[in-house]
Amino acid sequence: MNRMLTLTTLAAALTAATAQAGAIRATGTDSPAAVSSFSTSIDGDRIRVESEQQFERDYGASAERIADGVYRMTEGPFAGKILSMGIDGLRHDLAVLQQQLGKAGSREGERTELLGRIAELQKQVSEYETRELPPESAAKADAIRGISCWSYSYLQNRHVFYGGYAEVIVDGGLYLDNGGGGLNWYYARMSATAVANVYAPYGIYANSWLSTSARVTDNLTGVTVNATPLNSPQTSGAGTGAVYSGPSFGHDLRGTATALASGDCWGYLSLTDQFLF
């Protein structure tokens, strides 16, 4: 049985798993958000990371390195999005969240969410710093950038190195045909999806933990959608569905999709985008 969770096979499962997150229509400051049913669509353009070499091959021409492990995507469907990977990207994102916490307003929900995300990333940094890898595998693990694992094989009576991948999508913009061949600027939407998979060889019983998170915030209304992840031993996926903004004279949507791995595995990949109109 194929236990790998792909962006295609995840669609139906995420529809049920994220129903309570749903497509929240932030209808403006004068009316409350309403939850409606939706159909999750997660095929299409996404950023997939298996290794640093693969990332450079597939995305190097359309990515500008702005810090160690942090890239600004410059072309195509990913233009403007910020991608963070590996321990360097994780530390960068942690610093950004801590800065945001210092500037957070009086809304209790905003501070609570930031504190939770900071604690999650601090735990990930601690696991990276305390992990023990044989010298011959350290360089290989650092080059993975997606997900790297080191588990004991009782069949081979030795530790075995293997990897996995993470995929992230954040997609936002105007929608709704205005009848004149363009999009109606009163209406915008954004969605975020993250998927993580590992390739455990036969006979490996890995003590690994995969986690994905996806969230979209309407900064004008304070409405945040946090997806409920769908997990199995070697897979994790989370998708928000579409978060709608409108009708409104302005839009400020921010989405983040993150994949984490810990235990016998370690990895970090996060994509952030903002639609401001």
C-alpha cells in the first residue's frame, strides 16, 4: 500500500480535516465572519524541496538569496514569496516572530498565536542543536534542506540515513470576474497548504514526528484561519482552503505554510506571502 501523501491524494482528506477552518469570508469590519463549505484544491504550482542541490536546480534562476537559508522568489507564480529552509531559515523566522511579538497590538489572540509559534520553533531549534549524528552523515544531512532522517535498522544492524521532502503553497490575489475581462478588485482570497513526506526504507521503524501547519490572516479584520493537520507515521498535510476578503475597499491577506520534522528526522521549510491591495 502506498503510504505517501501527495498533493493530489491529499485534496479529499483535507476537505474534511479542515472543514472547521473552512473558507472564512471576512466581510468587513461591520459584519462578522461567516463559515461556509468549500472544496479544497491543492494541485498546481508549489515549491518542493528535497535537497539544496535540487532547489538550486529547479528554482535557482527565480530565487534571490536574502540571508542564509532564506530566499525571495522573484519570477513566475512564486514571485514575491519568502521561502525559509533548514536551520538558518528556521532561526531567521524565529527572529522575525520575536520582533513581531514586541510590536504586537493589544489583541490577546494575536499574542497567543505568536507565542505558540515561537515556542514551536524554539523547540525545533533545540532538537537540531542536541541531535547526535555520526560524522559521516552530518554533511549529507545538512545538504538535504528538505527532511533528513537517521534511524536504526535491525535488519542491517546499523543506522541508516534516508531523506524526504516538503512541499508548500501560498496562493493569493484578486478573484471574481468583473464582467469586463478582468478581476473585481473588491474581492480577494488566499490559501496555504503544506505537505511533508519521508521515505523510510523497508525494516526501519523510525521514531519520527512530522508536522505541517497552514494559516491565513486577514490583517484588516484580525480573522485567522489555522488548518487542522492530517498526520500518519510518514506523512503530514495541512490546508486552509480559501480565505476570502470582500467585499472591501482594501485587502491585506498574509499566508504561511510550514513543514517540520523531528525525532529521527529533522527538517524545516516555510513559505510566506502577503497580498496587499
